[in-house]
Amino acid sequence: MKVTVERVELLKSLSHVHRVVERRNTIPILANVLIRAASSGLELKATDLDLEVVESLPAEVSQEGATTVPAHVLYDIVRKLPDGAQVMLESSGEHGTLTVRASRARFQLQTLPEADFPDLAAGEFAYNFKVKALDLRRLVDKTQFAISTEETRYYLNGIYLHVTGEASAPMLRAVATDGHRLAQAELPAPEGADGLPGVIVPRKTVAEIQKLLEDKEAEASVSVSTTKIRVQVGAIVLTSKLIDGTFPDYGRVIPQGNDKLLQVDKDAFAAAVDRVSTVSSERGRAVKLAMADGRLTLSVSNPDSGSATEELEVEYGAEALEIGFNARYLLDIMSQIEGDTAELKFADSGSPTLVRDANKQDSLYVLMPMRV
């Protein structure tokens, strides 16, 4: 194999594919990136057996061929090469090495055979649709923070993606929950997504999809089967296994009868929560909200470091109520509110609270209270 490629193009592609590769691997080939040179250009592929990313890029191919080299080492080499450099990749196959040349720098990397590199067989995809990168990114951004990191409840370690609603107006909905909070966002279902069954997209895959969708003008092609999801944006194709589990009936968690409405300036509220939580214990992070006519008092009491209170003027006309929340969870939700005003709907101090953006109704959040 002999190929010449622009450093900036190679670095950009390697930055996409090398992230999939785990730093510690018990299987040596999984630490490598597959480099394949063909008449059409260069193709890079990386996998961790659950997730695979392939990217094609233009290159001057003198001799076709393929090999695999350590992904993170190659990425670091290309990253440190001078701007504007032409990078030559050459392997004879006889010595089991890949020579990387650029300017006056020369590196020789150990290779493993292409034949050993695993392929994530995709199979047939029953559902195929296109969606604006901006819209798909929004679904992910609005829900990702609520994904559980608790490995024992593996079915919560991802975003639940499904189509719901009336047949005349189906919605593509994303839901994530960790048992303490729930996030839901939706958009009109794209053509081809009708009837899409519920699938759970793993946390690592969600993070990689987020990065693929950086170009807001792009369009994403999404394909889904019962076991895999594929997302293509431009020259990048990401294929991932889905979580094999049953997502809980989240509809039962979303409160329907919360009648105590609090409307508050999102930025002022978030800043006040952040300030008073400074004295809270790292473990507890509990902040108490006390509401009465047009007034909200936030307070934190920590026996080890002291206490804090702050008052805000708000719109609240229901009976007085005191309720406690995890401050970090509150701040996470406030960071997703795009408008100026957040709406919080309460039932009582022991029941889940519903949070919405006063100006946008396509997303909602549920937060479980804490004892304070």
C-alpha cells in the first residue's frame, strides 16, 4: 500500500474514528485502526465490537492495499505534524510495519493483518429515514444528560428512541432516565420512520452521534433494525449495536395532575441555585425551595459548613409549598431550557415535579424530590 494524503484531512478523519477505540484492550486488533487504500481514496475504520465508525477521505493512491496500526499512536503522530504537510503512508506487507512520512519526519509503526480486523455485520435495516442534523442533535442534546450510568440497570444506559402519537401526526421521541430525573424530547416523525419500534441507543454511541452532528447544515441518514442502528453524515458511517433490554413504561412517571404552577426567570433561578448550593455537602447537594405568593426562597443547610438562603420574585399563586431537589439535577435541567422562563408544576413535596420551557412544548423534564 502506498498513499499520500493531506494532513488536515487525515487528522479530521482520525479524530472521528480513533475515539471509538478503547485505551485499554485485551484484544490487540481492537486497539488498531484499519486503513484501506483503493482507487476511490482512503477509508479508515475503527471498532470496539459494539460500535463501528467508517470514514472515507480523498487521497492520492499509488498502490492499493490495507493494513491496521495502533489508532491512538497514529492520531498523535498526525496531530503533531506541521500544518500543510503531505502525509505518505506506505506498507509492503513483508515486514509488518507501516511507514509514515511527512516533511523530514519518518515513523515506522507495527501493524496487524487486515484479515484479523473484525467487521460489525450490519444485516438488513427495516427502517430508513433522513433527518436534519440540527434536529437529531437537538433530540440527543435535550435527553443525553439524564442517561443512567448505573451498569446494573443496563436498559437505562442509553436513549430510548421510538415513534409515538396519532397516525395522522406521528412524533419521533427520545427519552432518557436514571430513576432520579427523566428527559423527553420529540420532533415530527420523518418519512420512513412510521412504525419504528422502541430501540435503546447506548450511551457511548449517543456521545459519538452527537459529535457527528456538529455540521448543523448537514442531513443525517438513519437506519434501524431490531439489533442495530446506523447513522450516516457525509462521508462518515457509524454503526452500533442496540441495548438488548426493555425500557420501562416512562409514561407512568410523567405526572399529569400537577396543579401548582411556578414560573421563574431561568437564568436568575439557575444562578441562585448555583450560589446557595456552594455550602451544600458534595454527597447531598440538596437545595430546598419554599414557595408562597409571588416569592421563592432557596435554602441550603449543611451542619459541616453552614447555611445559605436567597429570595427570588416569581409567578406563583398556589398554596405555600416546600420541596427539596438535588441542586446539580436542577441545574442540568435549567441548562436545557432555551427560553427565558421555566415552568415548574408541583403536586406536593413528595411527588415528581414536571419542568418545561414556557416557550417550547416539544420537550419536558421530570424531577424526583429529595428530603431536606
